[in-house]
Amino acid sequence: MVSAAQSLSRNLDAVVPSTMKAAVYRGINDVRIETVPVPEIGAGELLIRVHTCGICGTDLKKISSGSHSAPRIFGHETSGTIAKVGVGVRNFHVGDRVMVFHHIPCGSCYYCEHKVFAQCPVYKKVGCTAGFEPSGGGFANYVRVMNWIVPRGVVTIPDHISFEQAAFIEPVNTCLKAIDTLEIKPAETVLVMGQGPIGIILAVLARRAGARVVSSDLYEQRLTISNSYGIDETIDAGHTDVADRVRRLTEGRGADAVILAVAGNSLIKTAIDATRFGGRVMLFAQTVRSEVAIDPAAICVDEKSLLGSYSASVDLQEETVNFVFGQEMDLAGLISHRFSLPHGVEALKLAANPRPDSMKIVIQPGAIEN
């Protein structure tokens, strides 16, 4: 006898097409909407029908820098519905609503033992693809989730949580990792430079850790959005010296910790200058390798610590999921622009050239279907 679940599984499997649309990276600043084969899955794997995929700054840097070979399909902040289940998968079923991490560490290497998961060789291997070289693949109708990702990197979405809210789990994890690395103490003053969606998430998490949070940005519109999330002390960086203002807010000392949530290296000096003696500076968005001048005496004589945080931590997955699904923050409210997959190139161009009114930009291959 065929169970209802097996019947549903077969019916949904039957409607998975052989081809799909995807935003295919073909070279530097060259992304095209193309028809490609739907990925085949193997034992222990899943096929996800993508509903929402957020555009991350790292996707944009890969597209603009040519750091990765072509062709590829990027996108890794992915939520959707399971369309096929590989042999041996027991905890997930066709029709389940899920979000997917694209990196999961091995758990046993030198770096995993030292909790530096992003440096694990297995973690560095992307475990999701919509075809070509594995690169996430969320900018497509379907994405294949590989077998080492499925057990620990796929999260079931509760019925009351939207696909949009769930798509923020991976970026929230990366932010929470940075906050944990800073070891913020209650009543410390934390300056968050940059109030795009990531900067606002970092600011909210710093406040959640007990800090007094000050935020800065060039755009008044973004500071207004920051205010709506409870970040009341803001600095208009277009008209105010940020380091000087922070010192005046802290009896001349400077912030206990500064988080640089803006990619430009030109602001590293400002971040260090805004930090008190013995304080900490977190580089969160400096993902392109380059050389930059730093005053070594600020680190040695002034005893300021320069820290970095990159990607997600599997140890923080449960806390992240509870934060997102507990709706401690209206993350979907950070979305300013939603694009269907046929307009994916337009979405990527807007994300690469943000306007004052643009915040989180998402591509939604399955929004109409769900």
C-alpha cells in the first residue's frame, strides 16, 4: 500500500521539470538569465524548489572581481520547498519548507577542533549547486543540496514563518558570530559603521548583548530605518566626523567596540580612531584581499585589538534559528526590493549600485507558486 506521504512525494517528483531558469555568471559583471538542466540528486541529497534567495555582498564581489571561474550560479541565502528526496534521507520529506546553509564543516579537523569553522577544508567546499561548479545556486528555480550539508545544514521552517524571514538565517548567523567574537559586556558602547541590512542586524544583536549602540551611515534614510529597529543614537556620517562624535558621546574615550559593516577599506582608520584605548575593532565586510595602511602604534601603544569574523558558525545555528523563528527581529522588514527570477540581472545591478532607499534585495524564483 502506498502511504499518503509517498503519494505526495511521487506527485511532486513528477512535476519537477527537466530544465529551469537561472541567473548564470559568465564572466566579470556578466550575468545572464539562461535555461539550464535541473540538477540531478544522489543518495543522501535533496532538491529544493527555491522560493526566496537574498543577494549577499560576497555574491556581488565574486561577480565583479572575476575571482571565480565561469560559468557558475551564485546565491546562498536560500529558502524554499523540498521537491525531491534522495535515497537514505530520513528526516526530510517532499513538501517540507526549509532553508539551506551552503557551508557545513567536517567537525573533526584542526580548525574545527579550534572552533575556526570557516577555515575547515570541508567548510570551504560549497555544498549547494544549481549546476556547473557548486557556488550556492539560489539564483535559480531549483538547487541541489549535497549529502554532507543535509544532516546539519537544512532547517525546517515552521508554518507561521515566511520564506523571506527564514532566508535571513545564514546572514544572521554570520552577524551573531561577529558579536560573540567581540565578547560584548553589558553597558559597553558599540559603534556600528554602516546601516545597510547587515549593519542593522549587527546593531540589533549588539543591543541584545547588552550594549549601548550607536550607528552611523551616509544616508539619512538608512538611519531612519535603523531608528525603527530601536537603534536611537545615530550619526549622519555625511555631515559629522564620526570618530569625534563618538568620543563626545563617551566622555572623550571612544567606543568600547567598533564594527565596520562597510566594505570600503578607507573607513578602517576611522573605525580605529573611534575606538577607545584598549578597545576592539571588528572588520566584518573586508572580504577582498588588499593592502591598507594601519598605524601600528594604535595596536601596540594604544592596545586596541583588531579582529575579524567571516561566514557562519555551526555552533551558533540553534541560537540563530531561535532568534529568527522567534521573530525577535522583523528581518523580512529589511527587504526593500523583490525581483522575480526573469528580472534577476536587474536585481543584481541594483544590489551592486545601492540607492539610499535600497536595503535587502531578494530574488524570488518561487514567490508566485507559493
